Amino acid sequence: MPHSPQRSARSLGLVFERSHALGKAFHYVDTSGRGYLPPDEFEKAVELVLTSDESHHCPGGGELTSSQVKHLVYSLRGSTLVDELSLIHI
């Protein structure tokens, strides 16, 4: 499913807005302190911070769907954040 530039910009804006919370989530998930995560663990950390949850629903509707998080993680492939073992550096 293709994403519009507006949707991508919104996703990136949300990542920037919640960068501190994402850092805490990455630290929580990276229990060994390696500084990198496999894509599935990285995705879990992002979902903890950026997806909507009925009990924590933001009235502004700023959350992402699980599908959008998957697309975000997929889009990191080939970036300098991902090494040759497909580990995402945090």
C-alpha cells in the first residue's frame, strides 16, 4: 500500500515528537545494552510508543497504526541505521 507524502511527513513528525520516549523504549527493549536491535524488537519498541491503545488514546489522533509502524521499520532497510546483519542501530 503506497503512502502519501503527507502521511510520511506525519509519521516522521510523530517520531521526532516522541524521540525521548522512543529512546527510553529502545533502552528498555535492549536489555543487554548492545546498542542495536533486530527489526522485530525495534518494531515492538516503536509500537509501544507510537501506536494507539484504547486506554491511552490521544485526543489529537496522533498515533500510528501497526501497519504504519511496519512500513516505517521496512523503510529503514538500506539506510545507514541498518547493518549487514539487518540489525537496527539505536
